[in-house]
Amino acid sequence: MASGFPKDRSLAKETPAQSNPVESPRLSPAREIYEGARDTLPLVIGAAPFGIIFGTLSGGCGLSAAATMAMSLFVFAGSAQFIALGLVCGATAWPLIVMTTVVVNFRHLLYTATLLPFLGGLARPWQALLAFGLTDETFAVAARRYLDPKQPDLTRWYQLGSALFMYTNWNVCTLVGLAAGRHLSDVAGWGLDFAMPATFIGMVIPYLKDRPGWISVLVAGAVSIPAAALPHKLGLLVAALAGIAAGLLAETRIHRRRDPFKRKETLS
Amino acid sequence: MSTAEVCMVAGMALATFLIRYGLLPLSGRLSLPPTVERALSYSAPAVLTAIIVPTVLMPDGKEMVLSLSNSYLVGAVATAGVGWLTRNLLATIVLGMAAFLCWQWVVKNLLMF
């Protein structure tokens, strides 16, 4: 991963067409947006039932239609919205709901940190836009593209395409759920909520390509069960950090055992 | 919207955005140590697994259900199997969802647990 990134913002000010004219043929911004959206399609399909259930359940918890829609429009964080809804059902005070959101969404700090070398050189409005749309799904899709050495320059358009598709889908589905909510009161019992774990399982599989990857996932999973007893959903953060530490540790140990001259290759 | 709802949504929106945006203004000044960069490459699978496992093993959010009556668990195993074999995200989600719904129907209608 490139650790050096432009310190000034001159790169970001260039128009996309001007940057790196010599390199292999680059896609236009429109094409990047299209490809970002296309690669996000499976995740959009997975998120759709989730958005519909969110809209459907909100009324039963006493959350107004306006607040439900505003949450999807301005917060745009599926799991945090669901947890907030559960807390609204339990008549939790709003400051506590906001605090729980911080804990649940704290994982996104890791995502921004991962993309830092790539988003760092962009202009502020771009950074703000892409940060707002940095869901689990868009992160998973965009991170791959950034790491692909062939297409680094216009990947911000690609990420934008992914985020736009997720955002539109999430809000349309919330609206559909709100509209259907009064007619389909038992939709919660259908089991459509399995769409989220199904999507996330599909997103984890590609990472299971080597031993550290496996160890990281197994440790995160094992810790998440006892950690679930922690208050305010802190268990999520604890389990994730344990998984990250385990993966890093495993990787370090494996490299230490190997020929030190080969180390550079295997690391990159 | 009531005042409490406005406060809640505004607070959630601000908190979420600040977490997602937070580190970006620092990017010109700070360069991540290689160890941190390597650690971060595990962030996505670790986070996702930490969300999946409790959802699947503790469907009611309280106690662990390790039996065939837990459609979430059976569905998750099926989904992972499809994902491992096909390496196709769309097939994984659609077939995994189908397996879950079928098993849920079986549990509700045919099996007496």
C-alpha cells in the first residue's frame, strides 16, 4: 500500500483528464461512476430488504415517518439506524442513542484510516462527500479499486458511483417500507433481516485467502459472543479490534519465520 | 418530528459524519506507520464478522442458540458454503437468502423443535 501521498492539494485541483496523460488509457468519470454502481449491485440487493424492514418497523416503535426518513437521508448508516430504532422502542433518551451510534459507527474510523492514503490528496468537498457515503458496502467495493494499481486516479468517481447507488437504494427502500408499514404489519416476522448477515458473509469470504485472514476472522467471531454482553454495543468494537490485532500478529509471526530476504515481497 | 427526534437524528447524523470524515483533514500532516496500515487491512473482515456472528448465533440478542431450529445459523452456514464455492457475491446473497427462507419455513411448518 502506498504510504506516501501528495502533501499539497495541487493534484486534487487538476481536472481528471489532465492527470497522468501518459499512463494506460483511463476511464472517464461517467464510466467510473457506472462501474462503481455496477460493482455495488449485489450489495444493493442485499441492503434493499434491510431498508424496507427499517421503514416498516419504525412506526411500531413510535418513530415518526419524518424522523425515519430523515435518519436514512442524513445519517445513512444501516446498522446504527436499526440499533437506534430498537432503543427508541425501549424509550431510551436521545443522548444515549447518539452515544450508542458513536460506538456502533466507530468502525468507520478504521475505514477512513484505510483509505487515508487515497482520499488524503482530494479537495475538501470531495472528502466530505465520500466520507458521508462511506458505508461498509461502499468501503468494501472501493478499497479494492484503490488497491488496484491500474486505476488509482479516478477511483474517487468510482467510489462516488458506489455510494450514490447505495444511498438512493437505501432511501427509496426506507420510503417503500414506510408506505408499506401500515399494510404489512407482520413483515418483521418474514425473516428478511437475514439479508444483512447474508450480505456481510459474502463480503468476508474474499478476505479468507491466507492464514492471517482466517485467524483475524475467527478471533473476531469468537470474541464477539462473550463481548455481546458489554453495554452500549461496545462488544462490536472490542471484537473487531481483537480480530485486527490477531490478524496482524499472525502475519508478523509468519513473516518472521520466513527468509528475511523474501520478507519485502511477501509484505507487499 | 418532535424536538427529541430532531435532536436524535441531528446527533446521529453529526456523530456518524464526524467519525467517517474525522481523520481526513490530518492526512496532509500524518502518514500512517506501516504496521498500522497492515493492521487496517484486517478492518473490514474483522468488523463484518463481529457484526455477523452475534446476529446469527443469538437471533434474539440475548442467548446463544446452537441448534437446527436456529434458521439464522443454518442460513449462515449455507450462505458461507455458497460463497466459498461460487466466489460470486450476488449468488451468495440470493442463494443464501433462499436457503434461509426455506429452512425457516421447514422449522415453522414441518419440524417440531
